Amino acid sequence: MPPMTMFMVKHLSPRSKAAGKYTTYESGSVPTGTARIQFNVEYYLYAIAFVIFDVEVLFLYPWVTVYKGHGITSIAVIEMFLFVFVLLFGYIYLWKKGALTWVK
């Protein structure tokens, strides 16, 4: 079914043939310079570290809500402390490697 929908959209949707439609910015702004600029790889590593730790915190939230509402055994608490330990170990590793400094 998706190929049929894609076919219908391609052939039935209105298309604009104006020259301004094919420019980089449809707002009418004229681009200056080149679009190919090089970013420092440190920014990428910083972003990846942020995403990893952000996802880890998302794993903590459901556990806290269940822990607060129901009784959880001591094994679950030990597992959560192990999870937090691994998280802190990763944070300390990144800190020692200098991955959390903005510009070296």
C-alpha cells in the first residue's frame, strides 16, 4: 500500500515550477558563501555523550515511579545502584579523556 500512496502523491499533488522553489532558501534570502564548512569533531563527541547520558536518565525515571508506588525488592535496588555505577564510570571516563571540555 505505501508504494501506491507514494505514486498518488507524486502524480496528484500540486507542484511549483518557479525558479525560487529550487533555491536553497525558499524565503528569498540569497545564500552567501559555501555550505560546506568543517565542524570540529569534538562537538560531535560532546553531542553523542549528551545523548547517551540523557537516555540513561530516561531509564531512571520509570524505575523511580515504580519504586515510589510499589514495594521493590532489595535486588532491584542493587541492580539500580549497579546501573548508576556504570553510568558514573562512563562519565568519569569521558571526563578523564577530556571529551567534556568544549574546546581544547
